[in-house]
Amino acid sequence: MSHSKLSIAFYNLENLFDTINDPNILDDDFTPKGDLNWNKSRYAEKLRKLSTIISKIGKAETGDAPVFLGVAEVENKKVLKDLIATEALATLNYDFVHHNSPDERGIDTALLYRKDVFEVLESRSYTLHINNAEGLRDYTRDILYIHGTLEGVELFILVNHWPSRREGVALSNPKRIAAAKRNREIIAEIQAKNPEARILIMGDFNDDPQSEAVRDHLVSIDFYNPMIFLLTRYAGSLTHRGDWYLFDQIILSPNWMKAYDNPLEYKKSAIYNPGALREQEGRFKGNPLRTYAGDNYLGGASDHFPVYVVFKKS
């Protein structure tokens, strides 16, 4: 890439399912005969909108699409292949890393990356073992680990989608703390071999930057969360009952911040939220224009805005 800056992003794609029933997961609603009437035309329209958005993330600052982006809520490899084959992305040389996770809904994380600038050296998934209130295993998303090089710079990426707040914030908080601690175990393994490792932790954490699991157990005192100042009463990456939240975040090891002798120096973070991604009228005006509100098809791309960081190349 000839540009002096590049972007890295994360995007929750809100239930990116194909239209084919998989008997091993809970995807019945996302079929032509399901309650949501999920059909080929709706699927194609969602792919078109998502791919157009992805192609524009960070482009104002860098002149190009992201070099890689973590994604959440993808069903399988087929939807990822279909996504990168769309008109907006087909010429950008994207490939992906995906491992099936044990999530009962069948929604996984993945990494889309541009093969001309990012090389995958190793990838694997780390299982998160947590239990529900009855003491039974809660099958949730794995943590996706990628070791690679970005324009020759070695780095490590962890892509997350933490347990939701569906049971209530307090009751579900221990699950997200467990997820944070699992990330720190993986980071400790990386740093034991390479104390100066460049690490990016990204994901939908189902927690804000100031939430206990993110602030105290994930970021702690040795990592930097550039998203911490982006959440306000009027801005975030998603809404719930009229309030804004910033569950989608990208967290950095400190060596991204060095202002000298740094091949990839952190410059800014942002939420990508132009008007085309928002509801245009009514009581939810300004909110992310989602694909479904309950059983009601709205035809939007996602109920989350993507987030991104920009780096300067030396």
C-alpha cells in the first residue's frame, strides 16, 4: 500500500446468517420458512450494505479500506466468502480467518485481512469455559487468535465477542470478567515468548470502556484503550432503550503509542457512523439502522456501528 496511513477496524455484523438451515445451531429463524422470512434477496442486500460500509471505514483518513478488521456474529465460512466476493470488496484482495466456535446460536468471530499487506503466520481459537446460574456450561464464543505480519511488522490479534448482558449486568458480569482473564492468560503466553510483542485486542465486549471487566481485568495498567473518550450521552457504537453504549472496542499494547522509531504509530480512534448507517426518522432517529427490530424487517446493515483505529507508517 502506498498510503502513509492505514486503518484497522472491528464490526459486529448483526446475525450474518445464510439462508440454509443448519441442524447443529439455532438458525431456524434465519431461513425462508423461519419466523424472520430470511431469504436470498434479504441476504444479498445485507451483504451489499455491509461490504459497502467496510470498504469505506477509515477511508477519509487513509484513502483506503481497512488492512484488516475483526467481525462478530458470522455464521460460517460461506457467509464470509460471500461477503468478500461482493462488488465493493472483490477487488480489495480480502481473505479471512475463521474457526467454528461452540456458541449455541452459531455466531462466530472472524478476521478479514488484505493478503497484499497482511500475512497470517498462525491462527487458532481459545475456548472460554464458563458456567450458567445452574452450574452447567454456557457455550459461548471462542477467542480468535491470529499471529501475523502487517507490512513486515509482527503482531498478535485477539478477536472477541463476550457473553451478553441478557441475564442482567450484575448477574452476567462474572462471565465477562472470566473472558477478560482468559485474554490476559493468552497475552501472558505471547509475552513470555516475546516481551515486546505488538498486541491488538478487539471485539464486542458487551461492556463499555469503563466497565469493570474491560477497565480492570483486560486493559489494567499496562494496555491502552483509545476508545475510552469516544462514548458520550449522544454517541457510541450501539443503543439500548435510548442509551448509547460502546461495547465495540480496539485495545492496544503500549508499543503502538511510541512517537519515535515506530514503524506503525497510533494516531486516532473513531466510530464510523455516517448518516447512511442511521435511522432517518421517528423516535429512533440517529440510531444504527439494524436489519431487524424484533420480527420487523428494517433492511439495515447492523445494529452496531463499526469502530476503527488509524496508524501512521514511518
